[in-house]
Amino acid sequence: MKKIGILCFVCLCFIWPFVSGQTDNYSIRITPFSSEKYDEFSPAFYLDGLVYCSNRKTGHFIFYSGENNRENFNLLFTRPEDSLGWESSVLLAEELLTSYHDGPACFNKEMNVIYFTRNYNVEDKLKDVYDPQNKLGIFSAEFNGGKWTNMKPFKYNDPNYSFLSPVLSLDEGRLYFASDKPGGSGGADLYYCNRSNDDWEEPVNIGKAVNTSGNESFPFISDEGDLIFASDGHHGLGGKDIYYTREINGGWITPIPLEPPINSTKDDFGLIATGNMEEGYFSSSRDESDDIYYFKTEFPQFFNCDSLQDNQYCFLFYDEGNLDLDTLPLRYEWDLGDGTKEIGLEVEHCYSGPGEYTIQLSIIDNNTGNTFFTQSSYVYELKDVIQPFINSQDVSIIETKIKFDGLRTNLPDFNIAEYIWDFGDGYKQKGPEAEHSYNNTGEYIVQLGLLSDKDSLGISSRSCVYKKIVILEDYQAMAIYTAKAKGELTALPEIEESDQSEVNNLYSYQDALRQNAVFRVEILTTDTQLSIDTSLFDPLRGEYDIREIYLKGENLYSYTVGEEKDVLETYSIYNELIDLGYNNARVKSYILADMAEEELIELTKAFGEFADALFEFDKDRITTASYPILDRLVEIMNKYPFIKVEIAAHTDNMGSFEYNMNLSRRRVQSMVDYLAGKGISEHRIIGKGYGESRPIATNNTEKGRAMNRRVEFIVINK
């Protein structure tokens, strides 16, 4: 899925001049601790309040210089006093104070480590604080014993260049900062260092998707993982503007500007926020000096939305196992599971929506309309894409109301509390259904954001999606656009190619061929066993051998005639059965390994009943009574030359375990030797004696012990 990036950026740039009459996304107000005379900027969350930079006087003896006679910046702290006011700002910590610039700063989650900016040279108290050679670097300190101690410079500091505005990632495994060090795009660039083995790795430039020939600085990481920063190099409203971006698969999406009134024609920078940008603080020079403003989101903001995926309901149906039906009165027919039938090996079909459909491809007899053979069948579960869904037309004309709704949203376990629409022209609306018209032609990005019910912590989850709407001048332009769009439609996907689907194969002709299938004409099936002598089969006697097969999976008895390796070779038999009145006749495939297994199961039952008579008492020599059964096994193995069989011999528990194990092994070897003497390759026979280790009945009665004295034949290479 494509992430919203360039399109949204372009859209916003064109929208701002036209916005009027629409409630702003944010409400803002200047904070009470901001002053008219001094600068306050770059707030950071600390404990239950804020730490920020300011050049206001703090009562300490400070030397300053410069034509504006302004003091250097220090780190101050304040906290809310009540719902309306804030406490007077105080110096954060005297031990961090220098006679030069201190700040901005950030803190770890435990609030016991600070990373902050200050000048490299802070020893000479008479030195000009505006000395351009005294660059800024990043330092850290630890809070211990009521004071900040163990101050350390950042290992990559370089006194020839500035390193400033540090901020930690949410997991504290990455430190972001700004620097004008060589190798960047120009001005100050954004960098990061990853933490490894409790140390910082080499700085990495975020890249040209974010950094410009201008200045990028004041980074912040939101709770959603977005990187928020200030830049004067991207196209914005003027001065520094605040943008956000996100790292996806190792790359950064095109930065997107925040909307007014956060951004303005002045410098706006140093934003921090709680939750999903629900509220926070930022710095701005819009009122003479730099001040800190509080903002609150009026319309919840949704970042990094996914593009809307179309639900695919139309497919191409095709089966690879096509047969040449031209010489026979047969045709292909699809039953598409929704009441629709289509003739042909390759058909196209559109479903009305998601659901579970049982699909069959059958070969139909043209003479009778009956099914000759079902070539494939499967259950197809068609699902909607898991996403918020924008239901609307994609093309319209100016000043015409377009209906939007999100009612087909498919987000399992997401209980929607609120729908929020952004129509891409500065207008927003709430509700599951909405209407909107556009006053200008062009392409607009419509976004649907969803808020869930709040969890036990009072937090709402968010999900969002966007799509493009094209607005044209009139209906003629709309007709031309629609015709062109239809001409660019790509071929329908085959049903297996759709990532919305789940296919559960029930039967496949190709799979049957790969499993050594034969094809027989089924006369009928019944849930009760019939006698082969029943009058139902009288018309077939003398011409066909009638076979009975028990279908375990269906709990049915199947009665068949004929047997061919090629399904179409059975048509003459099928046709004759139809003429004889067997109107339900149809061709079915039978897997030889399954049939061999059925015959061996029947043989095993017979062998088990007479196991005591097959060997002399306490001996491994087989008796003549075993010859007919072993000869029958030879017939089965010759009939199915690809199967391998395990012969398993078992005993009761009379005697020692070792004795019974050895006896069973000797007995099974006698049977293997007999089969080999009849021409069965020893590679196709595996003999195993299990002794008394695998009883199927109790050994406390003679009847149970007799059942345990058994021999089994098992197909082992199905």
C-alpha cells in the first residue's frame, strides 16, 4: 500500500490559500509564562511541567553583549498551578547553568538523564557570548542525590561545528539531533545515532527526503513514532514551518506540513505533543518575540494513512487441466456458487460482495444436460480488505454534492466511536455518512479517520485511509475521463492471485492424475450397503463387473463399473448407462493407493480373525491355511505395483516381553520370505514385529488375547 506523502503535501500547498469558513484543525493560545519582552521557545516535557529555553533574567550575574543587548539562553522550569495558571518559572538547575547558551533539552523516560545543548567554551566568563567561533554541542548529565552530575560531552561533538536540539526515540535506542557538520545537504541537517552496547554508533544523515539546502532542526518523536521537525528549506508558509515524516522500510516519506494556525508566515518550531497530537506546545515568532503556544486538536489528526485498496470482486476463472472435448458432445460449465452458471473453460465473473462460495467446474453432457464429470471444486472465501473504507464516486463535477460513507469499513475488533472526514480542500466533517461539493476543478485527497472506543486507560485507537477524487468542469469532461479510465483497465486476476481470498480445494482433476487415479462410471451411491445380486444391477450383468467401494469421508457406498486411465475413455460406458436408464450416472476418479488400502484393510480383517491358525503353536512357521490370504496379498501388490506394504505381526502378553518380540519378528519374516518367493520385490515389503507392545484389546481375557494375536497390512507410501 502506498503511504500518503507527496500527494498530500501538494494538496495542502494548494489548499491553504482557499480555506475559508471552515473550523481550524487546531485551537491555539499563548502560554501564561510567555513574556512580551523576552524569548521563550523549545519546550520539553519534564516531570509534571515543562522545561524551556528563555533569555529572560534569572537573578544570576550574567554577562552579555551584542547590539540588541540581549541575554543568553538558560533552561527554565514551570508547572501548571491550577486549571488556569502556571507557577513562576525558575532555573532548572544551577549546576547546569553557564554564562553562555544552555538548551534546548530532552529527558529519558525515568527523567533522570538529560541531553541538552550548550556552547563548547563556557570557562571564560568575559568572552563574547555571541562569538561565532564558540559553537554549540550536545551534553548529557545524570540526576543523582538531588543534583545533575556526571556531565559528559556527546562523543561526536566537534568544536568546529554545532550539534544541537537532541531528542530520544520512544524506545531510547536512537538519539536525533541537528548539525551543520560536513557531508549534509546544506545548513543544518537532521541526524540520528543508534544505541549499541550502551554506546552511540556513528551519526547517520536522515537523507535528502527530509534534509534540504536550508536548515532542519528542533526534532521531536511523537507517540505514534512520527518525526516532527522545523525547516526553512521546504516549501511552506514562510520562515520556519513545522513538518512531520515517518521512517518506512528504511526510507522517510516526504515531509508533510502541519496546518494553520500552528504554521504561520513567521518562524514556527520546537513542537512537542501528547498522545496522537491531541494537544501540546510549540514555539513561534508571530508576535514580535519567540513565545510558547499551547495547541489542542479540534479535529483529531491522522498521519501516515494508507491508500484505499479496491475490494476485488471480479475474477477470471480457468482450470489448467483442460480436456479436448471437441470430438464428444460435452461442454465445460462453471457453477460459481452464487446461483450463476457460465459455459466455457475460461470465464469472467463478478460477485456482489464478500462471502463463501462453493465453485465447481463440470463437464456436462450436451445430450442430457447431466454432469458427466466434475473436474474441480473448491470453497472460495472472498473477504474485504481489512481497512477503513471510503465509499463514494471517484469522479464528479464542480458544485455537485458527492455522498461519502464509511459503512463498509472492515476492521475486526475495532469498535468505531467516531468517523472524521477530511475532504482535501480544507473542509472537515464528522459522522459515518457525509456530503460535500467542490468549487474548483482538480484532484483532491479525501481522508477518512476513525477513532475507537476508549480502552481502560482512556486511550482511543486510530485508523485512517485516503483516496483520490477527481473534480471536472462539466459532464462532457467527466464522460471523456471515464471512457479513458475504462480503456486503461487491466485484465482481471485469476482467483488464486487475489490476496482477499482463501481457497480450500475440495477436488482437482490434476491432483488426481498426480496420485495415479483411475476413472470409473459411478452408477449410484447409497448410505446403506446393497447386495451385488440386487435387481438394480440386472441390466449390467454379463457385460460389466460391478464394484462396491465404501467412501469413508462421505459415509456412502459407491457402486461403479468400468475403469480407464483417461477420463474421456469412459464416455462410451457412461453413455450406455444413460441409455439403460441410470440417469444419475457420472464419472469419478479413484486414487489407486486409496483403493489398495481399502482392499488391504479387508484382508487384514480376515487375517486377524484366523491368526492363530496361520502359525503352528509357539512357532514361526506358517501353515497351509495362510496360503490363500498371502496369495491374495500377492494379487493386490501386483494390481497396484507402486505401493509399498508394511506387514506388522503382534502377540498377546503370555510369556516374556523379549520372547514375544522375537516370536513376532520371526513370524513376520516367514511371511516376507513367502511373498518374495512369489516374485514380490523385498524393496516393497517391510516386516515389523511388535510383540505385545501394541495391544488393541485387553489381555485379561482369552477373547481379548486372541484379538491381540493379529497381523496387519499397511500401505506406507500413499
